Amino acid sequence: MEDAGPKEENFFKKLKSFFQGADRKKEDEIEQEIISMLSEEEHGNLQESEAQMITNIFEFSDKEAKDIMTRRSSIIAIEGSTTLKEAVTLMLHEKCSRYPVYIDDIDHIIGILHLKDACRMLEDFPDRKEVMIKKCKGLIREAVFIPETRSINNLFRGMQAKKIHMVIVIDEYGQTLGLVAMEDILEEIVGNIFDEYDEEEDNITVRGNDSYETDGLMTLEELEELLHVDVSSLIYETVSGMMIAHLGHIPKDGENVEMDYADYHFKALIVKDKVVRKVLITKLSGDAMREEGHSG
């Protein structure tokens, strides 16, 4: 690898100063200089991925837990009365390493279960395979709860210092809103770098001209970016929320949910656990759009 030139060395000295500086005014000045430098075509010394990572770091400092959390409806959790053997089977199937454990419902989380801990206990104490995990002493680790407004900058530092890999996000009434894993925070810095090499994100499949199959939990911001439609007047966060509001009640599993919005037809493909999981979005034909206009 070639030695860095004077311009590149100066850039990274400023970057280091930004993260080490104690004076807020100085940090602001440095941030503006770095952002300006990133936008200059002539700097040429940074790889595109490095520049993107630095940009992500600045955006990262402005976000809160609620912006990156896995939402309540998407949490995979384990009931405390599940046997040790059943819990290990579930965790291996879901392919995650940590799971919240709850009693009765997701608002009563009693701790976090690590796959490695459960596998080790099952191997060391095979006689416990039919014992409920909530009764396996020393198995379930303490859960950490945070407010949705916790900045992810502070959250990241706290999780690093205490070697915590997952926290539960709650509202002012103590109800579970979601969870944040360390991987979620790190993805805020590096995730977008890898996404640019994908044709489409996993939750969007192009089905034809102006036709898409998407995840029902796609945010309306993502929908706006995909379809180039204005969603500023909508108060919902996800496509599922928008469709359920149009339906007027909580849907049952398999219920038919359809609606038209901004020249597009939305049809639920999968409705499960009171949430629209998969949606087919199709651009309305000229006739359908005129018909909608006459009926409105």
C-alpha cells in the first residue's frame, strides 16, 4: 500500500481531531470542513466506501434508538415456559444468537437468552432438556431497558463499555417498542456501503413494469423513495400501518386487505399476527385512475 499523500494525511488528522476534540465549536468547524472535503470531486484520495462510512458516522450521531430498532411486531422472542430443548431448536431454526425471554406477553421481558449459553447447558446437563428455561438457574441473562429517545451515539458507547449486545426499547409506560442489537448500530456506519452492490434490497422484489412485492413493514420513507410519491400527509410509519388504517380494524390472519394510494394499488399477500407482512404494489392503469377519480 502506498504512503498517504499530504492531503490525505491532513484529512485523517482532522477526522481524528473531530472524535477526540473536547470543544464543541471546534468539532462543528471540523465537521463542516470534512463534509466539504467529502463533497469535493478533486480530493480523490479516499475510496468511495471510506467517504460513505465517514458520512454515515455524522448521520449516526443524530439518530435515536427508535430510528434503528427492530420493531415490536418483528421481534422473535421466547416464552419463559418453553423447555430448554425447544428453545435451542427454535434458536437454531431462526439463526439468531440472542433472544428476549418473556412471561405471558412481550411487555414482560425477563431477560435475554444466548444461543451459546443454552447449547452449553443442554450439553452439560442433558437432564434439563425438558425443564422450562425460566427455571434454569443462571441461563437467562439480565435484560437492559432503554427509552426510545436514547441517542445511538451514547447507546453505542454504553453497550461497548458494558459488553452488552442487545437492549430492549420501551415507552414511558414500560411497554416494549422494539430492540436494538449491536449489529444494528454498526450497520448504521457500514451497512449502506454493502447495500450499493445489491440490485435491490431483500424486502423489495420487482415483479414487472411498475409492480413490486415488498415487506409490509417497509417504512413510508422507503416507499416514497421507491415510488416517488408524496407521503408527507400520512401519519403512519409503515405500509402495513397505512393499509390497516384504511381497513379500519386489526386484520385477521389471511384477511383480504387492499387499497389505492397515489396512482398505485396495494394488495396484501400475507397477513399474519395482526400485521400485513407482504404487499404487492401495482401502478394503476389510466382507466383505473380515471375510475377512481370519478368515484372520489
